[in-house]
Amino acid sequence: MAYRTVLVGTDGSPSSFRAVTAAASLAAASGATLVLACAYLPMRESERASAADRLGELAYKVSGSTPADDALRAAREHAVAAGAADVVLAAEEGDAVDVLIALAARHRADLMVVGNRGLNSLAGRLLGSVPSGVLHRAACDVLIARTTDGGR
């Protein structure tokens, strides 16, 4: 089966970039569009003000979607290095699982790639993890890439 649209989630962490590389390789091999997705949550005003005081003129880096946009730009570099040619960036406010599911539907993804971080951790078992949530809710194929040892 050749995939037409592959969606991968990233949060800017090294382990998420390993999932991006895996997804980009698959997209390149099948000539698919690669959608790089990043969910973000709004910062409370008190946190934003405190960060702005400490960061001064760099305060814009912690407000709105800027951190997600930065993560996506870095992820694009990994994707292009792995051979992806058609790359779409998507940052959206909300819970990671909800955002990934919504973006997969919106972009008609037929494969979603997520890393295994949190899958086998105690917190993941008690609170749920992104890979587990995606696996239970996705309407497309899901690939869980080994991005960490033991799912941490």
C-alpha cells in the first residue's frame, strides 16, 4: 500500500525528531505529502508575564504559537534531510491527541506516525500517553516509531 499523506507529530524534542525522520523516509519512499504537526497550549497570563520579564526583547518566543512554529521549522530540516519533498507545517492549539486526530482528518492522512515516548512509562499507563490516545482514536493507519528505549 502506498501512502498519499503521512502525518507526524512533533514537540521539538530529540525523540520527536526521530519520529519525523521515520515519517519523512516513508513519505519520500511513497511520494507522499508529509504533514508535520505540533500541538500547543496557551500560556497563562501570569506565566507569560513572568517569562517576558526574564526574556526582555525575546519574550515573543514564549507567546502564542511561536514555540510550536520553532519546533516545526526544526522538524522540517529533519524531514528534508530524510528525503521528504512535499512538507506541510501545521501548528494548532489544543491537546496533542485531539490536535493530531483533527489534523489527520483535515489533511486526509492515511498514515499517522508518533513516537513511543510515554507508552511504557508509569505516567503513561496512569494518565494515558499520546501514542496510546492516537492509536485508540485514529481513523487511519498508525505507526509507532521506536524513538526512546522502553517507551520513556
